[in-house]
Amino acid sequence: MSLRIYAIAYLLFLYAPIILLPIFAFNDATIIAFPLSGFTTNWFAELATNKSLHAAVENSLFIAVITALLSTWLGLCAARAGAMHQFPLKAGIMGFIMLPLVLPEIIVAVSLLVVVVQVLELGMSNWTIIAAHVLICTPFCIAILNGAFQNLDPSLEEAAMDLGESRFSAFRLVTLPLVMPGIIASMLIAFTISLDEFIIAFFLSGSSPTMPVYIWGLLRFPASLPVVMALGTILVAMSIILLTIAELLRRRGMARAGVKDKGGFL
Amino acid sequence: MTALITLTGVNKYYADYHALRDINLTINEGEFFSLLGPSGCGKTTLLRTIAGFEMPSDGVVMIGGKDMAGVPANLRPTNMVFQSYAIFPHLTVAENVAFGLRKSKEIDKQTKAKMVAEALAMVGLDGYGKRAAHALSGGQRQRVALARALILKPKVLLLDEPLSALDKKMREQMQVELIRLQRQVGITFILVTHDQEEALVMSDRIAVMFEGEIGQLADPETLYRRPNSRRVAQFIGKMNMLDATVEVVDEVIDLTVRGLGSMQIEREQAPEGGQVGSAVVGIRPETLGILFEGETTERKLVDGVVDEVVYYGDMTYYDVRIEGVEQPLNIAMKNLIGRPVLEVGAKTQVIWDERSLVLLP
């Protein structure tokens, strides 16, 4: 019984702040406080007209899409190699490329800043952020794709080659369709991580901020707080939808490969 | 008989590991050939070398008179049934079977569909075409894998331990079906197996492999009755080994076998020729016998004491100690009417015959 209360309290603690977002996003007052004063969609309307916000969202979407593509591609190569081939120091190498998963982002951000500015002497741009985001997203992609490849019989590609297909078309016709749900799931998760990543983007963005950095900037003006709430509401909704799609695809992949679901990444 | 596959001086190294040692082998057209050996003996490596998944470190592989050096698996006239069957789980049974026909653009859709139906009928899976491949049982997957390989009419079908994943009943049924299928299509089958019984039942010829080399290559009967070495004798079936001393090797061989005494055997009972000096002789359990009360024999007898009894229903296996020999003799007896099952410690007489001996170096 006490465990049940604990579980409920835990969920409340976890999700209550997020539920406040939509509540105040539709509240007709600039001050974030109860009692609520009335329903409005003004804040959403204001979002639609804010030019600098649009620029920030555009930056973020661009970065997130490129990051999703690159890190999934890298993850695909790593997961395939890990699942299908034996090579010296395999365990060590696989561990090493998973390391960014536990590296503090602020450390990654500072060291990348030093590398980009001092060593490479490059300017800040969306591409510097993309490089950093690929670094932190790739381990997640590998983790997801590993699952997809581990369920794959290594003889399948050989069987396709034995039946007359070249190495590449064997991969395209057999491996790719079987891991496709994993690829999509991996892209969605990389996209989500990149989209709301703050610390690295804060350090590495030049004159054009990404969306999280822009939101942080808005917080200095109390009057714009409800707009942030409205934006947050949209982001939460989008995250939930994307992660749900990712999980559904992963399950479909399992079912298609005819293996038992042992619980996924999420 | 025409040679289809010729391997000459084939070696394979993985770093320091010598997986195949100087393999010389000819496999004929229409033959059911088996590679038999314990795990790690190189039999699968040899099969994969023929298939084109492994390239030999040196030596020549010829298939149908063509040198296969540098020819990848997809361009070889071989098809393989994998140990895991490697059925494509995202395709239907029919799509799996038709997979190899993708490249043949000149065959139209209807002909392809007909070929798939025929291939499925051949392996006893009529009407399974629309099923999802991942919903099949082990035996059905096996049949799909066979149909998928045979539809391409390869010169050689390679089978990598195809029956090891099936239960005993299913395995025995598939053995018979594979033999029937091989006779029906008439192409060369090369089977890799660690199951000596399976190899004996199915093959025209068997190559027994140990540690990367071929220990003996012969038809099943020769392999069973006249193994050329102790390791082959012990790997194929059960074999009693007795120390012996060879005295004269001439038209016939004179020797003394410990526990059985002096005797003469024919030259052909020594597959490796036989040399004067110490050797061993092998005797199969079913060529020995126990003289039960009321039975008579014209063959030779030696006194013994029952050391162990294993009852199998149709057969009883006895371990019988005879004087002067440490290891008891294993004897297989049919449980015919009127024959009792002896008890441990019973005094008995062992029937033997020098014609069933094989002299091993």
C-alpha cells in the first residue's frame, strides 16, 4: 500500500510541472500564478508572429534533422560491425564509442568550444552545433540499432549473396528492411535529443541562437513567460508524439522479425 | 562418373590457426557426399570455401572445370542450406523461394510463380506460399530453405548441419526425404554433419575430418568396417580396441591379440597395410556375441565376466571382462525370444571371429 502511494507521488512529482505548462499557456494573465484568470490563445498567436523565434526554431530544426541523419548513419555502421563481425579489441572499442552517453555535456561543450575556436580557429555556426550533437546522439543511436541488429541472423546476408545478390544488394534487400524500424526509431530519438539540447548549443551557437537558447533568453523578460509556456506546450506534445512513434516502430520491427520482445530502449 | 568439384592442396589459415590442412578432394556429379567430423575439425570451413564465403589461403578449388579463385558466392553454381536456415523473416514463403530468381529478368512473372509452386510441391509445402516465413516451424523452415536453394537448379547443393536443429523424429524423417530429393533432382549434395549415423545413412561417400585434415574418405560400409585409423574407428560407431602384436605380413597376416590369442587375418583387414610390431585391432560390438544357455556356435569362444548391462529394449549392451585385457569388451546383443538379460557379475562366454577384426596402425 505504502509502495503504491510512493509510486503515485513519484509520478505526480515527475509530471505535475509539465502539466502546468499547458495550463498557463492558455491562461489570460502575464503572471504565472493561481487563480487562473481566463482562457486565451493569445500567447500562441504571439508565437506565430515572433520573427526571431521563427529563426531560432528554423535553426533548431535544421540542426536536429542533420544530426538525426548523421548520427543514425554512424550508429548503423557501428551496430552492423558490432553485430556481424569479429575484430580485435571489439569490446573496448564498442565501450569507447558509447562513452559520450555518460560524459557531462558541459565538459563536452567546453572542450569543443576550445577545439573549435582555439585549435581549428573556426567561427561558430549551426555546423559546430551539429558536430557536437552528433557526438552526443550517436551512442543513443548505437544503443537502439544494436537491438535491431542483435535480433538479426548473420547468415541472412550470406544467404542472399548465395542466392545471387551482391554484398550491397544483400544488405539493401535483407538487412535494411529488417532494421528499418530501428533506423527510424534512432532518427526520431536523435532528432528529439538535438532539438531540446541546451548546454552545448548555448556554448557553441554563434549570433543565431537555437530554440532552447532563445527560450532561455526570453526568461529575462517576465512578460514573455506565458509565450514560453505556449512554446513549451508545443514542444512537449511533439516529443511525446515522436517518442511514441519511435517505440511503436521498434515493436513492429520485433514482430516483423518474429522475435520475442524483451523490452526496448524506452 | 565425372568429377564436378576438385580441391587441390587447399589450405586455410586464420592468423596462426591452421583451419584446413592440404585438402585434396574430388566430388562427383550426382553424388551425395558428406563431410563428417567433430566440431572445430574444419568441415564447415571447407563447405564455406566451396560456397565462396571463405577464400582458401592457398590451393585451387575447381567447380565444373572452372577455377573458382576470386569468384564470389553469388556467382558460383552452388547454393547453400544454412544451419539456421536463414529464412528471410520479412518475406512470405513464396517470396523467400523466389528470392534467387530476382536476377533472372528473362523469366516472366507467371513462369516464376509456377517455378515457386513446383519447388514448394517438391519439398511437400504445397499451398504454403502466402504464409509469413517467421510463423513456420523448424521442419517447415528447413523445407523452405531447400526449395529456395533448389529452385535455382544449382550444380551443387551445400547443406551445413541442416538437421541439427530438429528433434530426433523429425530428423529421421528429413534424412529419408533428403535422400529421396537428391535422387529426384540428381544434383550433387554436400552435407556437413557431426552425426556419424546421419552421414552413414545418407551418403554415397564420406570424408571424415580431424583438425583440418581428411582422416579417411570412403563409402559408408568401408568407413564402418575398415576404418584406417584409431580416431576414425572411434568416431564412427563404437569400436573395441585390443592391443596386438603383428608377427608376419605376407599373403595373410599372422598376429597375436591380447586376450584372444594367435590368429591369421586377410590382408584387406588391414586398410593401412599392416606392419610387423605392435598395433591394435578393432572389433565392432555387434560382431561379438554372448553364448546363451541352449545356444551353440561354430565360432571361437573366450571366457568372460559381465561388468555392465545397458538395456535398450530391442538390444542389450554388455560390457564383458576377458582375461588379460583391462578394458571390458562392449558387446551388442539382440534381445531374441528366450534370451535372458544377464546380470552384472555373471560368468559367460564371448563369441568372436577373426574375420570381423580390423588391424589399425
